[in-house]
Amino acid sequence: MADKKKDKYCVRCSRKAEDGDKYCVGCGAPLVNSCTNVGDMFTKKCTKVNREDAAYCSGCGAPTIFHREGLLSGTAVRVEHKGEPS
């Protein structure tokens, strides 16, 4: 039985990606929804690759690259600051 690979398409422009592509050659969008947690001196970098529709990492809870780049619909984050009306 042949191993079928699923074709990968850009979430921004729908262009078909080639095997090994990390970014869309048409619009520059990332093709893999990686975690954005780069770590610091106290925590390790998260290397989790998430589902295409994930706004937050299922491994550590940090925003995903698709969320950070605005590639997911309906995932805007509301930020409130103390002392400002909500």
C-alpha cells in the first residue's frame, strides 16, 4: 500500500506548497503552525508543531505562529490595561 502524503497549502493565499517548504513562496506566510515560545534562562524553548487551526500551543499555552501573524480568523486577543475603561 502506497503512503499518501497530504498536500499542504498556504493558510493565507491557498498556494500549494512543495515538500520541505517552511514559508509560502507566494506571500511569505509560515506553512507550519509552530509555537512561538522561544524560552528564556529559566525555561526551555517549545518546539511543538500545532494543528493548523490552533491559536495557542497545546504543549505550553503560548500563542502559535499562525495566531501571532494574524492567519487565523476570529482569534484576536483583547488586551486590557489597568486604569483604562474596558
